[in-house]
Amino acid sequence: MVDIVISFLISTLMGMGIGGGGLFIIYLTAYLSMDQMSAQGTNLVFFIISGISGLIIHARRRKFYPMQALVMIIFGVLGSYIFSHVSNMVDPDIPRHVLGYVLIFGGGVSIFSAFKSFFKKK
């Protein structure tokens, strides 16, 4: 039951664009003791499902741009293919550390921009 509630909360954050994917990977690796690659794959499946639902909503509101979507699909598939092979050739700790640094950097940028906009209003 706890897993369902946490998955729902994280997917809600992902849908809001807050960065729930990073939280989901942390949850999978720290709480469920899943290895890093499996956690990233599970996160990818989660993201694809939420992306499909977002695509349906945007298509209904006529805010869907097929050419932009096509470019993103092509480069997304190409990047996934290339980096899945690269990740199999490197030590498994390297992607884990890179992801940690990216999450720390992204969080720092978010906090900095929030403080900047907060103090700019005053």
C-alpha cells in the first residue's frame, strides 16, 4: 500500500514538472534496494506512461506540434540506443554518480532561481 501511495505522489510531481523522476529513482534505489540501471529503466517506463497521457491532453487542446514531436522522438530513440550501449561498457557506479551530480546541480539551480525571483519581487 505504501508503494502505491508513494508511486502516486511521485507521478503527480512528475506530471507537474517538479522532477519526480529523480525522487522516484532515489526511492527505488534507497528504499526498495533496486540496482541503479533497473531503477532508471523503471523510471523511464513511468515517464513514458505519463508522457503518453500528457500527449493525449495536449492533442485534445490542440497544443500538439507534430514536427517538434517527430524530432524529439527521433533524437530520443537515437540517444537511448547509443547511451544504453555506452552504459553497458562502463562501470555501473559511473551512471549512478553522474545522476547524483545532475540531481544536485538541478536542485541547486532550482533553489537559486526560486530565491532570485523571491528577492526580485521585494
